Amino acid sequence: MRLPGLAGISPISFYGSAAISLGLILFAIIAPKAAASLFQGANDWIVAEAGWFYMLAVGGFVIFLLWLALSGFGNIKLGPDESVPDYTFGTWVAMLFSGGMGIGIVFYGVAEPITHFSTPPDAPARSAQAARDAMEITFFHWGVHAWAIYAVVGLALAYFGYRKREPLVIRSAFTPLLGSRVKGPIGDVIDIFAVVGTLAGLATSLGLGVAQLNATGSYLFGLEQNLATQVVLIAIVTALATVTVATGLDNGIRRLSEMIIIVSFVLMGLILFLGPTRFLLQAFVENIGLYLNGFVSRTFHIYAYEPTDWVGTWTLFYWGWWISWSPFVGMFIARISRGRTIRQFLFGVLFAPAGFSFIWFTIFGDVAIWLDLHVADGNISRTVAENMPIALFTVFEYLPWSNLLAWMTGLLVAVYFVTASDAGALVIAMITSDGDEEPVLWLRVFWALVCGGVAACLLLAGGLGAVQMAAVIAALPLSIVMVLMCYGIWKALYDEVALAASAALPAAPLVSHEGVYVWRRRLGTILGHASRRQVADYLDTTVAKAFDAVVSELKKRNIAATIDRPEDGLRLTVDHGEAADNFVYEVRPVSQPIPAFALVDSARPAGERNNYFRAEVFLARGGKGYDIYGYDVDQVIADVINHYDRFRHYLSVTG
């Protein structure tokens, strides 16, 4: 369904999300005190009444994903069986990190360890135990648990989007639970939740980022630290984001991500060299041990026996932030992870960015603790308590080359700010355009502006505290959606494995009446690199005739079957009573790059000279993605019947 004049959007998702977002902006502008009061009340209720659910859900996500990665399901690809990753591992990790938590680690790199060190939840303040607890807690908040939240959504989207060929939207993960109803109003509501949650999580990151950027300007240029300055900075960076988001994923976000990961490593290397190097190396080893030792106990520690506001201020805020931001980061990492196996995806997402975070927090957090104890005489702790965004620059004051370090930090914050904003705008545009991987330009620009507007208005409605509370609030419905999503992933994977077992049944020989000459024609099609027009003609003639013959024969046996045309493909559906249990055999033209060793046909149109098209098969359960271009009518019929035979065996096994 498309509205006239607004091609390229999913109407209900777009208008519903836009109305809620713009309504939030107006509410914060017109009645900032009422908005702040509302956010505070909702946040307090969630922390008191639903905090246990956040802790249990996040612990469950970690257990579920580790089991999945180590199980046989880990060999399944996020795409057709022959697909390969779009990006190298290094580029992939860089993009993961810049989209996931780049701004946050700069803001909290010094602030969180020092806060837990000077006001610890369990140990005496400024003691050796407080230092150990500070790093353990920081690792816990920024480690595997954070990325498990992102990985749940990312895995669901990548699996259903690239393996099952569903639209790359949150609702697709609910296909095993809701069947065709996911394409209706229920699915629209799920996507609206995802957009609103993404805006809340993104506003949190942008709020932290602009506070850090303001602190950078204050340190380098004497810029005043206040809300007015921060709103102006948000406007400037949002304008830059609208430019980079218009350049797309490869030209904009990818190149910025690769650049900023290099700058991050250089900055860490300088501080490691300029600071207490031996202490930092020893601390990193001990911090890893502390993290592993407390992994299980921290996962479920909600202070039930010694109630404290600390868990709501820190752990529950982080879990809410990660959950509310998970549709954004999840879709972003799904978008860049096509072609990887589930095991590669999970181990990469869970451990690579977390490992980078551990190095970062050891270098920045432990150097701050060491300086505060041995050089600064508590001045860093006092600065964090009074003005958290300026804490990082206070550390630089006790190191050589402080001005260079400050300039590099400013560059990091600015670029992380831009990459978070434009990646967020791209993801929301994808959700509200029914999974279009290249949404129309005006839609990407619109959401880039809305992201900046929400962050600015939340700051006006209560400062950084209001921004953080919005993330916790938005996370509650999303956490329930994510629990159901885990069940949907498991059910779909179980169904695929069961169907694969059915595929081991003996199949009819794929030989037509032409006998020995069939293989020569098939070899010709393999070497020929068909054009889009040739594959489209093949679908209209050979595949259509085969489908017509199968439908006609099924109807003689009182089995309902239909043929329809989704976009530019051709789909055969055999009705088994419920949409989730229908047999689907679909053939689509899929573009692939011509191998480097193959000659390019100069007769092709310019846009097609580096690509050819395959007539790929996709099934409702268990993506196939193999090419049947060149099969004759009898061969296509035989392939359909073979898959239908396996499907009925699968129903008997799982029913």
C-alpha cells in the first residue's frame, strides 16, 4: 500500500512514527516541566516494578545467543548458502563499533570508572577493592550483555531478511508466530514501537555526545557549557548528518567508521605510551579476570536484599538504553552482516566490539584512577562529580601533549556523533519504507532532522536526565518484543533444520524427455551470464508453464494452489489451511557480480556490464537461493515436486 505522491514509504509505520515523534517534540517544547515530571514518574515506576524483568531478560539473551552460537544452528548462513560477506572482517567490526556505542565510550571512558571508584556501591570509597569493582562493573555494563541485546535484533533481522527474503523490518521476525498477520496492523504497531524506541535510544547517545562535544569546545575554545550551546551544536551536527546520510552506507558511514576506528587506536596508543604503561597492561589482565569471575553473579544481581538507587541509576539505565537502541543497532548490523554464518555473526558481534571496549576502558578508566590516587589528589573524582563531560579533559591535564589529545578526542566525538545520527536516520527510514535497503532521499533526510529534534527537545525538557529516562521508558515494550523475537528465531531455525532433514529423502531424477542433450543446454546457461531481461522472459515462459501445470494437477486432487507475482518474481503457493504452514516455491531474478575471470559482454547496457542475473529459488522455510535458469518445464516441475514431497515429510515430522 502506497499513498499518492509519497512513493517509497510504509504509510502506517511512517505516519504513526512521525506523529508520535513530532508530538513528543511539541510536548517537550510547549510544556517542558510537565514532560520532565512525566518522564520522571514513568522512569521511577519502571525501575521499581520492572527492573527485575530487565535483568532477567538480558541474562536470558546472553544464554540464548551463546547456546545458539555453539549449537548446530551456528552453521546456517544469514543469506543463501552460497552467499559471502559484503565487507571484510576489519571493516565490519569498525562499522559495528561506530554504530553501536562510539559516543558512549568517549563520554563514560573516564566518568564511569571514576564514579564507581569514588562512590562505589559495595566497597569502601577510593580503596583497592573499589578500584577493582569499578572496572569490573564498567566491563559488565559495556561488555557481552550490551552486545547480546543488539545481537538478538540483528540476528533476527539478518536471518529473516537475507535467509528468508522477508522485508528488513522488525515485524519480519514475528513471521513464525503470526504468519501473514505480520503484514497487517499488528506488524505496523511492532515497527512503530521499534521507531519510537530507536529515537529514544538515539536521543540518549546524541545527548551524551553533545554534552561531550560542548565540553570539548569549552576546553579548546572557552565555549560556554549550557543547554543553548548544546542545542546549537545538535543543529550543526544534524545538518552534517543529513549530508552524510544522503551519501548512503558505503560512501558515508563506512568510510567514516574506518577512519574513526584508526583515530581511536592512535589515541589509545598515545595514552598507553604517555601514562603508566606497565600498570595499564597489568590492569587489563586483571580486569579480564574480574569480569569473567563476576560474569554470572553480576548478570542477576539486582540488589533485592539490600535495595539501592544505584542499580536503577546505572545497570537498569544501561539495559534500558541498549534495549531502546537495539532496533537501530540491530538493523544496522544486520544490514552489514549478510553472508556470514550465525556462529560468525554471534561471536563477532558479542566479542569483537566488547573487546575493543575493554581495552578503551582499561586505558582511560585505569589511567584516571591511577592519576587520581598518585598525582591529582582526588581532583579527577571531584570534577566527575561536578561536571561529568569535562572529566576526560581533566585527565589530559596530567599527561604530556594534552592539547593534541583534546583535539583528537574532539574529532572522535564529532565523527561518532555524525555516524550515530546518520546511521540512525538510515535505519528508521528503512523501517518506515517497509525494509527498503536504499530508502528515498527525502525520507532519510526527514528522519535525520527528527533525530536531532528529539534529542534537542528532550534536553530542553529536563537536560541529560530526561534524555536518559526516555530510553529506560521506551525499553519496556521493546524488551517484551525482544523476548518474543528470541522464540521466533528458535522456531524458525528449528523448522529449517527439520526441513533440511526432510530434504535428505530420495529425489526424482532431474532429466527431461531431451535426455542426454539437457546437460549441454544447462552448461550453456551457466557460462552465459544472463541479463535481467533474459531471466524475466524465462520466468514468464518456462517457469510460468511449469507452475500452471502443477496448479492444474493439484486442483484435480482438491488441493488449493495459487500463482502470484511478488515484485519481479513468480511464486507458487500450496494452501495447507494456515498461512504459516503453506508450501511456497518462489523464483526471483537476483543480481550477482560477474566473476573477474569472465569476459564482460559489451553488448549489455552500461549499468549491467559488471553483473548478471540468476533465477534463484526461495522457499518459505529454509532459504535456498540456487539458480534454475536453463531448466526446461519438466525439470522445473520435478524440482517443485521434490521440494513439495520434502515439505509434506517435514509437516509429518513436526506436526
